[in-house]
Amino acid sequence: MSITVLLVDDEENVRVFLSEFLRSQGYSVLAVETLADARRALAQGEGDVVLLDIQLPDGYGLRLLDELAEQPQRPPVIVITGYYDNVETAVEAMQRGAQDFLTKPISLERLMSALRRAEEMVRMRRELRLLRQAQQAQDMNFVLGRSPAMQQVLEQARRAAEASVSVLITGETGTGKEVLARYIHRVGPRADKPFIPINCAAIPETMLEAELFGYEAGAFTGATKRKPGLFEMADRGVLFLDEIASMPMSLQAKLLRLLEERKVRRIGGTRWIPVDVQIIAASNRDLPTLIREGQFRDDLYYRLKVVDLHLPPLRERREDIPELVGFFIAQLAPRMGRPVHDITPRALEALMQYDWPGNVRELRNVIERALLFSDGTQIDLEHLPADLVRAYHAEGQGERV
């Protein structure tokens, strides 16, 4: 397992000596001399274990422990100091969350012992995270379906995830475009980095650019302080642009430039900021038609659809309905405190023959409603919406049980 040690110490000779020693022991090392540098490195996800000096040029090192305490996956911190007899400081460091406390000159044997304990903690956290990600990916697999059509989509999605390329997801409303985007994030190498969704149609045109690209203080009225945009926040992760067809043409041009140059400039700023973001865009509208009508850029369309995934409507993959129903019951019933664990054959048949204009989202809502009205252990016809039941009877299925 590759471990990166973030070494924070203002003494150059200490940094050089410890860096060389740790690299000889198989660790990757990032050495910095200030709290500010340490914060930047940690914000970028660098540093599985932190070796932290107490007296630093820009502040008291233990303050970093307080900041890390707010993070659910904070790295183990080993505090190092040149003050040999400061027992109070050692106690303070441990109370603030330090895993170990070492004094200078550092015993390499004690250092390695502390690092091995920290490495074990990192290993356990990684294994737990991978298990959670695998479970979430499996759950998403259930939600998306296991019909041949969906299995083909999921296979293409996995390949897109591995390559971190731009993806365009199309399909009717409610087919699960964001679920598929999150699946791509979960099964790819960016799984432990941010997934940031934004609905381009839900934000006014005047605000969308500021949300995406950020702005500097004073860039416009009301911009009292600097604000990073979503592209920066999603750095090394995934940005999901839902309803991309609603993006104004002026922003489409800026998005195209970002995709080509991999850098962003805040509104009112002069500095270009490198970003590493996988873009996943989605649309329920026909983009080629919008291109012909002059409402969408053809160059952006082809840049986005490195991988083009189309989610078929639920009416075209009815074989997924039984498994989806079972999944939603298992997921929602405990959450709602309902004893339901099954569905009657006639109720399932009614769901199977319905056309589902709202697709998977509508099916989930129907199951949630049925659970609300069911007091037994099964969902039956009487628990389904009236229009769905009428459609079932209209098909001549009313006598079936």
C-alpha cells in the first residue's frame, strides 16, 4: 500500500534528513515548512499521515489538529517537537487528536513504530471506504437495472470511469441520469474525490457563470469576498452538469475552452487556475436538433460525448421492474417504519403493464406511496394510485389474482 507522509517542519536539515530516511523505507514524502503549505496540501488530498512540528513560522502547529478534527477522514497526525520536557504540550497534542508525540532528536525506531500504527489505520480506512463504495455501486446497479440494455450501458459507463473521459448521458426525465453519473464516479479512480452536481436549468443565467467559474472580491455588486467556482471545488473529482442544453451559448464557449485547456479563470480575476475535472453532462432534450436550431454548439457537443450513454425509458425494459420494485421496498420500508417486504402478483402485474411516463423516478414514488398506505406485509392493488389501477382494469386484468 502506497503511503504519502506530509512532513511539516521549518528546519531544513530536519526536512532533508527525514525525507531521505522515509523514502528509503518505501514512503512517498511531501515536505513543507509552514501551516499554510500544509493546509493547501491537505485540501488537495495529499498526505495520508502527517508529521507535524509544533513551532512553525506562521503559527502554532497544534491548531492544525483542531482544523483536522472537523474532517470525517482526517489523516493520523504524529507531532514532533524540540522541547524535551514539555509534558503539558504532549498531553495537549494527544487531547487534540494526535496519534503520537515524538521529541527531537527523533528516534528512528520510535518514528517507524508510530508510522506503522498510522499506516494500519490508513489501511483500515481505505478498506472500509472501498467496501462502502462497492456497496454503493452495487446499490446503484440495482436502481439502474439489470436488463441487457442496462448492462450494456453500465459496461460502457465503467470503461468511461476508468479512463476519466467526458461523458454525455441522454434519456427521458426520470430515467436515472444523475444515478448513472454517480455510478461512474463511484467505480472510477476519482471515487474518493468530490462529486459535485449542478442543474444548469435551475440557476438564473446571470448566476450560473459565477457558480461555475467563481469570482474575485469586487468583481460585481455584492461580491464582497472571493468565491471559488464549482470547477475548482470539483478539482480531481467529477462535475455533473445536468440539463446541459439549458446552458447559455456564451457559457458553452467558456466550457469548451475549459475542456480543451483544463484551466479556469474566476470572474474579475487575471490568474488562470489549473483544474483536473471529469465532466459528465446530461440532457433530456435532443441536442442534435438544438444544434441545427443554433441553440447548442456542435463543437461542445462532440467534445462532451467522448462517451455517449443513452438511458432507455422504463417502458422499453420492463424486465427491470420486478427487481426495481424489490429494491425500493427493501430500501424504503425500514426507513418509513413499514412492515412491508413483498408485493402481490396482481399488483406487480399492474406495475409491469403500466407505461411509466415518469420512468424510474415515478416507480419509486409509487412504491413510496404504496408503503405509506399498506398496513400489512405486502403491497396490493388497493395501495397503488387510482389512475394506475384503472389502466390495469382497462387492460382486462381485473379478475387476475
